[in-house]
Amino acid sequence: MFGEILQRFLPKCIPGKMQPSRLKYYPKTNMKTFAPSILDLRRLSSFLFVGCLFGLPLKAAEPGEILPPEVAPKAVRTIAGSPPSDAIILFDGLDLSEWRGPNLGEAKWEVKNDVATVNGTGSIISKKEFADCQLHVEWATPKVVKGDGQDRGNSGIYIQNRYEVQILDSWNNETYHHGSAGSIYKQYAPLANASRPPGEGQTYDIFFHAPRFDPDGRLAKPATITVIHNGVLVQDNVEIKGTTVNSGAPKYTAHPLKMPILLQDHGNPVQFRNIWVRPL
Ligand code: MG
């Protein structure tokens, strides 16, 4: 008796082709041959929906298909022109309270009209320290052009206080290619010159993975970096060769996983605004 009930109802929950005889179970429907298949698919989807409600794991639809992770991605709110909701704000135009000046003193760059301007008081360094991170920086070289080559609109973002993404006025300004805007200083030239004219706002979006060192101080994994300059990919996941230096070969010196970010005072009044970080 129970077996008959099972035979009568269970096959309706199984796709049509698995039924021994479709017509046997749909004698009064007067539907065409494909109609039971549609009904079966509806029942199957209902079964899966109810299964999900009661916490049954969703199986792969195709052999070998990768199942979705159980943990949902973190929700991050984004508003056009604003930092993501989970970003750490390092400068929003108000003050340089997230930064220190030379010798751990006060950061003394001029802050006016939402902009911080390099003024010869020395490089500034973030109070917070970071390892792997996404970094957004907006900057502009001086509108009034002075100097040539490395002496025109020079600054830089020293990630972990030692790996420089160069800032330079590279608009009609000749210099060595691995020292221009978007370069990893004296290691990698940018893939393209995406520079805007002097005085115009520019952006860097940087994706950095910190180097790892063995307990004995030997390099276990070099740092890698991707840089997007004004929306253009200029560094594509390159391996940093060590501390960026002006002369000689770069080399690594062991340091903690987390280190601060330094903004360079190279003697040119470069401007900054909207600086934020997302630790990765
Ligand atoms: Mg520089």
C-alpha cells in the first residue's frame, strides 16, 4: 500500500525522463508530451527552494562545478565620489591628524580648501601601519611649471616607508622612464603615460601586497604592486625588487609586516587630497 503511494507521487518530483512511463501518471491531463517535463521542472525547483529554506546544501548543477562559498562577501557601501564604507581615511581635507612630520613631530604641510600642499617642512608619515592594502591617493603637480626632469612636480608615495610609487609632472617633461609618474622608482617604468596637465587633479589606485620574511630575516616572498593612474593600468602586479633607491641596486631589508605610508617632500609644492586605505 505504502509502496503504491510512493509509486504514485514520488515520480512527479523527478524530471520526466527518469519516469518509467509518463503517460501512466498523467492520463487525464490531455497535455502534449512536453507538458509533464515543465511540470516536473516546476516541482524540482520548488523542492530545491524548500530545501534551501531548511538549510539543505545546494549541490552543483553540473559535474565539477565549483560550489559557492558558504560565507557571503562583506557588504561595502559605495557612493560615487566618496571612499568605500570600510576605508580608513588618512586625509579628507580637514587636517593632517593621521600623519606625523619629521622626527615624529607634527605634520606641517599647509592644509587649505580641502588640499594639503608640500611646503618644504619635510616628508610626512602615516600614524597607522599597513601590510597588504588598497590605497587611493588624489594629487596634482603645480599649475605653474618650474624646473625640468626630476625637479618638476616631484613627490612620491613610499608604501611601507620604502617602496616608492613616483609622483612627477610627466606632462611634456623628459626624464628617465623608470622615474616618471606611475613608475616604481628606478625599477619599473609605467606601462603608459596617463599624466594630466600641471594643476589638474590625478588619481592613483594602488594594490599592494607586502613582502614576507623568514624568521631569520631572509626574503620569503617579494612585495607585489599594481598601480592604476587616472583609470589606466600602469603597473601590472610587478614584483618589487627591494627598497627603491636613487643609486645602486635595490635590495630588501627585513621589516615588520605592517609599516606606515610616507608622502615625500621633494621640495616641489605638490598637492594632495582624499587619501584612503582598505587593508586586504
Ligand atoms: Mg619622488
